[in-house]
Amino acid sequence: MINTIFASLLSGDNNPSDGRLEFESADHIRFQNGIDVSGHNYNCHRKIVIEKNIYENEGYTVTIYNMDGVHPLWGNNIQMSPKQMKIVQNTDNKIVLKGFGTDRMGSPFSDYGISIEYTGSNINNIKLDMFDRNVSILYLK
């Protein structure tokens, strides 16, 4: 059975029902200006969580967690704080979400986006784009 949030993403629905989708990654590659600047980062565990928008708006909330431990300064394992996003592209094997609105400090969520590549009901990878820095991180299983 397909996860309800994933089903909403597949159908292009920016008003999903409750639920959450979790993608666990054990490897990622960092790109700067489209160039691989890190190679593989094996055994670097991250969890990407996509859920109904926690800000009570349409769309989704995307949060990334560091599963290797708690950050010594922040005191939690949040790698990327929650960002609200909407579906902006939906094809046969890729869903693209882009941030909208701002956080409480006025920082734009539009600086962020994710691309979900999938086959059937299996997610192959998720790419985080940080448009303001021209950086992408490709999260692999």
C-alpha cells in the first residue's frame, strides 16, 4: 500500500491528508554550481520527512534530520529546519517541490526545493536544492 502523503504527491495534490513520508539515506553527494564537491558520504545517516504543512497552509513541510547524533550547539538532530513547500512539477518519475512564504524571522522558504525521483512506489533518491547558494545535496539510500 502506498503511503498517503506519497499518494498525494503522486497525484499532484497540494492539500494532503494527515500523515508523513520518511526517506532514510545513508549516503549523500554535495554539488556546488552543479559540480560534485564531496564525492560519496557513506554512513552519513539522514532522514527526510515530508508531511502535511505544519504551518496550517496548503502544501507540505519538509524537514531533514541528522540520524548520527545531536548537534552540540543546537541540542537537537535537525539538519534542515522545517520548510513549507508546494508541488511545482510532477512527471512519471519525478516530483519537484519548491518553498514558499517565509519563516518567523522573515527568511524565504523559496530559497529551498526538493526533487523526489521514484520508480513505482519506491523512492530512489531525494535532492535538496538551496537556490540562494547554488548548492544541491543528493540523498541516496
